[in-house]
Amino acid sequence: MPPSKTPHSLFPSRRRFLLIFGLSALCYPILRFLGFKVPTEPRLVEIKATLSPGGFFLGPDFILFEGEQGPWAVSRKCTHLGCKINYLANEGFLECPCHQSRFTPQGEVIQGPAKRPLPRFKVEKLDNSGGYIVTI
């Protein structure tokens, strides 16, 4: 006659489950900590060009605009998938070459698939030398 399973024979698998679950619950904070990224220091980019109102400067990480109210800069990284955005000066908007998301020069979404506006960067206009400092 084969030995029958009693309720006591189920305990080792239940113990194993609780042990694995408990260890994974303890390891989660450690693994979360290891995946933590230290925020980067702000980067200052000096632009020595002077722009007239309505002008723009195309940098590798941002596009700097000069308007009647002053200068502003928006990121060139699309909020949809991260492609590098181009400024179409003749049409007056920013366009992502990957999926044709369109943005205003202020960074607001005109046409998707992007749903979030472009990040804006702080711009300081240098009075004496006629340039700009963009904080990325």
C-alpha cells in the first residue's frame, strides 16, 4: 500500500514558499537601492552668439529662441521615444523625425503621438558680452 499524503507532508512546500517570498521581500529594498541613479549636476552651456528677436540657435541638446519677452530654450529630446527634434524655421514648429510629433517653439504639443510638452531650460542673457548661458 503506497503511503498516503497527510496534511503534514504539505508543510515543506509551504515553508519553502514562505522562505522564498520572505527573502525576496527582504532583497527588494537592496535591489531597488542598487538601481538608484544619482541625479546629475546641472550643466551650464555658454552660447557666444547674439540672437535678434525671432532668431534661434540649434544646439546638440537644446534649441535656444529669442523672442520679444526674452530668451528661452527647449529640449531636443522628443517626449514620445527620445528622438532628436529638428526646428523647421519656414513652418515655425519643431518636428520629431521618428513619428512626426510636432511642437510649438515654446515646447507645447501640436500633434502627437507625443503627449507631454518638451522640457524647458533656464536661460540667462549675458549683458556685457552679448551671449547666453543655458542651464541643462
